[in-house]
Amino acid sequence: MDYESVPAAMDGICGQFEKRLKEANPNLRNITYDVSDLYKYIEALTDLSALVFDPAILAYAPFDRSWIKQQAFQRLKRLAKN
């Protein structure tokens, strides 16, 4: 999948996870989860990495699952503050 920004990518990953939770629990009105549940979901995704454009070198830099988990956590933290 392609996203225009890192926050949009993290929203996409979290959105996919939340969609799965809703499908698994159709009778629940509100879905809540712990960040560890999101981490397990990210770990279960096959062939997951991120290529993020770095304007300093005019190239895409690769990032692994650990970076993605860190970015997802930071995104959720920012959303929770607002």
C-alpha cells in the first residue's frame, strides 16, 4: 500500500487492525484495544516494511517493523492527546 505520509500510513495500519477487530466482534458497539494487541497484529503481517522519502538524500529510506510499531505508538499517543 502507498500512503502520502507517515501519519497517513500509521492511520491506515491502525484502521486495518480496527476493521479486523470489528469483524471479529460484530456485536460490540465500541472497540478498544491495547497497544500490545496492535503490535501483535503488526508482527503477524507478512512482508511488512516502510520506504520513507528522505529529502536530505533524495531517496527512499527503508524501515522495519520495530520502526513501524514505534511510529504507530507515537501516532496513537498524539491522537489521544487531541
